[in-house]
Amino acid sequence: MSSSPLPASAISGDAPPRVVEDCLGMVQLLSDGTVQRAVAPLVLPGTPSQTTSPIPWKDVTYDETRNLSLRMYIPSTDAGKKLPVLVYFHGGGFCTCSFAMPSFHDACLCLAAELPTVVLSVDYCLAPEHRLPAALEDVHALFSWLRGQATASDRCLAGSADFSRVFVSGDSSGANIAHHVAVLVSSGALGVGPVRIAGYVLLGPYFGGERRTASEAACPPDVFLTLALYDQMWRLALPAGARRDHPAANPFGP
């Protein structure tokens, strides 16, 4: 299990820190602010995937200051033919997961092959090390990178991507990010030109609020994604002390 750097108080000889939040054993927040993460299985360049696919893929950095990357899946096409682009944000409650996890990697391979489309599967800053709105702010760096791809003839996507047909999607917290991209673009707060966003596809978006919806109130206790788990992830993801009516969580407000 990996840890974020220890604060000075953690090495002062005081009592060892205790776990104050344990999210599925994947993320632990300690009383001194340290975050410990379990090592997750990842599909990395040079390692095999469970899905047999001819689609080539590679990882590129889109924000060097935060060391944020995306994974590009580029199907082969006939000469001169360009494909639409699907920008995809993975789920994980803003606290877990990566584009390199086998489930997300294999899903993006299938999307690229079956649609077909260029898929850009995006990592973003995770909480609680980087609490919201950090993940939502990462979209500015992402679209700055994408605009650069659209305007430079020697970039890696120039011969394959139709930047007039860009779709933004994601599941769970990734769908929340896709929603906020739509809000930012429509309000003019996020400039994307010459890229044109043609649509949004939200898959099981992760939203919340202090007032329970009917489906939340009826959530059975024996499912994997329980209401208690949703609430815990919001505690880890939102700014310290914020409630679930925070704009990052509740698109309708209190």
C-alpha cells in the first residue's frame, strides 16, 4: 500500500496515526492527513490485456505540472478518413481508479473498435489528496492539450481525429465531470475552439445532495455500492466540511 508524504507531525514521536476513513480497503485516510492507497492491478505499456484487440494505444501526458496523462486508442482507417473523438472520464467516486485499470482499458478498446472512434481515456486528480474541485479544474488543461492537437499538423492525432465531432462521456464520477464540462462550455468558461463538442453521454452519473432521492432512500443494504459508501466517498472528495449540496455534487443546488 502506497502513502502520500508524511507531515512533520507524523514523525515527532506522537502516537501513531489512526485510520479515520477506510474506503473499500483501497483508500485510507489517516488522522494526520496521510493517505494510503492499495496497489491496484493496471494494464501498462508492454503488459497484456484480457481483451484481444488490434487497436493500438499509447499513454501521453496532457498536464506536466500535475503529471496527468491520458490513454489514446486510435483505430486504423482508410486513407484520408477521420474518426470522431470520444473523451472518456473513468469512474471511481473521485477517489479511486485509473484509465489503466483492466475494466476501463478493455472497455475503451471495445468502444474504439466497435463504434469506431478515437478514444481519449483521461486520468484526473484523485481525492482526498486533491479534493474537489481539483478534478473538475483538470479539464482546462485537458482541453488546452486537445486544442493544441487540433491546430498542429504534426501532432499525433492530426491524421486520425475529426475535431469537429468530439463527444464527452464518462461513468460515475467521470459522468459528473462530463456534466461539468457541458456547463463550462455552454457558459463560455471553458473555451474549446477549434474543437467542436457534438454531444455528451453520461453513464450512471455520480451526483449527490442532502435530500435523499427516492432511489437512494430505497437502496438495499446488501448491494456493493451502498448509500453509506456513496456518502463516504463524498466526505473524502468534497472540500473538508462541505455538505453534499456543494455545487460539485449537486447540479440542482439545495
